[in-house]
Amino acid sequence: MPAAYAPSHLLIKRKNSMDSNQNGDLSRRELGRRVGQVAAATALSGMVVPAVHAAGDSTVQIALVGCGGRGTGAAGDALKAKGVKASLIAMADAYKDRLSTSYGALSKNKDVGPKVNVPEDRKFIGFDAYKHAMDCLDPGDVVIFATPLAFRWVHFAYAIQKGLNVFMEKPLSADGFASRKLLELNEKAKEKNLKVGVGLMSRHARHLEQLHDRIADGEIGDIVLMRGYRMAGIIGTFASPPKPANMTDLEYQIRRFHSFLWAGGGCYSDFNIHIIDHLSWMKNAWPVRAQGVGGRHYKFDDKGQPYVDQNFDSYGIEYTFEDGTKLMFDGRCIEGAKPIYNSFIHGTKGCAVASNQGDCGAPSSTYKGTAALQEKQIWRSTDRTVPYQNEWNDLMDAIVNNKPYNEVKRGVEASVVTSMGRMAAHTGQEITFDQMLNLDHVYAPGIDKLTADSPAPLQPDEKGMYPQPEPGKKKREY
């Protein structure tokens, strides 16, 4: 059973009857107890990382692991963080072209370029490049993880060993094994006083913080329904044609991680987690089960080539909370269809617009009654700070001033909830939080030993098609 969060991210007590699990699998709370016991028994003696970056007295060195667009953006925000001197000193990626593009964008940027100090001998390529980049840092420095999510727990384990603070991009996991692994590792990170941020920037959107407080104070009454939408055209690497002959399956799947569940959780997890996360936050709870529908309307590109990826182009998911409240989420990647990209909350006394546009776009607003009518408006936010920058300001402030800061637990739980909805659509079954957390299907076996010459976790058939979801036929997603 997932744990609910108070505004401070502290646990809210739940009924004891919900802690038990009749099937012998780990519930969310039981897993938390067990990993705490294991971590306490195996704690690394004398390895607490001291506060080495007191305000104004030293430079926080940064290494970037994963140099795509998301990693490049995160590095830029890190270098612009308030109240700290920061320098990017090492970069790592599996593929040289991605690192070169990222380095060029950062080093030529007028705002952050002077803070980029990455000579050729600190640019690392390959599947072990992450280790070399982190080896350039000192304990208490910061490493950014922005690779496809399959590698997240592997990189996190090495950062903990090195005593590094971490910023890891979302989602954090796509299956039960990786989710459990991250939670276990995080106990060690907390023991070593490491600060860990997760790229769910809605939690650092000041207008959503204000909305959360207003809802908690009863401004729209008790929440009875929430709605979220991310409906757009074909974005990212959502749709993949057959693999080119000059590329391995492994490289193809990593480069096009939105297309493959083991690598990135597919389009559903990667594109939709932000809205699912912030709506759950407004409720101070996580959904306990999900059911849904989905399908692929367009199976060939304009040239007649088949799409070989694992995504549906439409998803409709009904999430249910423990008290029966519903969160309805619709996702779509179809060119020419109406774009809808926002989120709404309905209460017993009124309603609210959470994200006005995008993952967490301002302004948020509240209204009397069931419709968001101007004449019924109660409040409209005015904050215009950038959530992406806020999350880095908050993380660096925690590092410099040695404040408690660890977002891994809720980052994993947000990933599990998102995956729960995805799996419900892909299998045609109702999926619970505990089922998703305890899933025995390991999507990326041996990921910690992967090399450029390894076979890909997903193998094609003789026609070049990768295994795809078949609701009602397959008990697993593929």
C-alpha cells in the first residue's frame, strides 16, 4: 500500500488494517520497514558525508551522466542555481555524438558557458563512462543522472559509494525490481546524509504549492475527482520505424528510449508522470489501483513502414484512491487530433485548475461550483518563477546549508503509480500498487553488466518487430 504525503512530504498515518498483505508479497509500507532494517544492519561505518560546501566558501563540482536534451537542460539549471558557485567538470554518455552536442550547447551558452570546465580528458564515452565521470568528483559534489531510466539504480549505487549528492531525472523505474532496488539503495543514501533531488519539478512549482495549501485548507471542499490530460502529436521517440541495418538493437533501443518499456517506461511513463504526480500530491495520497484502455490506431508511417515500438497511441486510465476518489488520465500521441495538456480538480464546494497548460504551467486557480468560470473565480496565482530552476535552487540550498533533502521515495512511488496505469492498459487488467511494486517481470535483466556488445533486453522477431502489448492475451506487458 502506498504511503500518503503531507505538504512537507512527511508520512500521514494510515489505518493499521491496510498494512497487512495476505499474499505474502511486500506492501509499500512493509518494504519500507524491511529496507530500513537491512540498511541499518549493513551501514557503512564512518561514511557520513560532511557538509563540505558551506555557503560561499567552495565550488560545487558537477558531473553530467546522460547528455541528451534533458540532461543538458538540467546541467544548465544547475549552473544557474542561486546561492552557490557551481562548475561542470565532467560529462559521460554512451554515445559520442550526444556528448558533443550537449557540450557545445552548454559551453556556448552566454549564461553558463563560463562555468563549463570539461576538457577532453574529462569527456567519457561508453557504458562504464558514468564511473569515470563520478571519479572526477569529490565527496559532497553533485552528479546528474539523465540517461534512460533503466540505468538509474546502477548509477545511484555508484554515487552512494562515492559519497556524491545526486539529481536524477524522472521517471525512476518501469518495473518492480528497479523500484525496490532504488528504495533499498536510498536507505544507504540517507545514512550518508546525501542530498538527492528528483526531476518532478511540479513539486517545486510555487503556484502549485499555493494551490495545494488552499485545497488542504478546504477552499474547494473534499476532492471527489481529478482529471489530467497530455494529448498531443507525435513527440520524442514515441513512434519507431524498423531499426536501420548499421545499428545494433541495443543502441537503437537506448537512443529511442521512449519506444521501449525496459529503457524508458514507454511514452506513457515518460510523458505523463508529471501530471499524475502533482494531482496525487493535491490529494495527499497515491492511487491504490488502476484500470484502463488503450490502443494503436496508426501502425504504419507515411512510407508504409510498420512501427516496431511498444507504445499505444491512446491511453485512458482510471486511477482509484483508497477512499474511492478517482483520477482520470487521458494520454494521446496522434497528429491532427485536438491538443489538450492540463489538469483539473473537482471538490464538494468548488473546482480548481492545477496546470493551466503543460506539465505544471501557471497560473493555477480555484472556483466556486463545478465549472471554472471567470465570474466564479476565488483565486488565481501570480507567481511566475520557473519550476525547473526552483528545484535546483532548493537542492543546492540543501547542499550548502546541510538541510535534509531526499526525494527518492516519492519519486519511486510516482513512477510505480504511473507504471501501474500503463500496465493496466497494456494487459487489460486491474493493477494495484502492490502488484506493480512486487512485479516479478524484470524488464532489464543484467543492466549493471551491460556493454556495447551485449544483446539488447528486447529482441526482435524475424520481421524486425519487437514484442508488443496485447490486452487480454498476455498477463505481462509484453
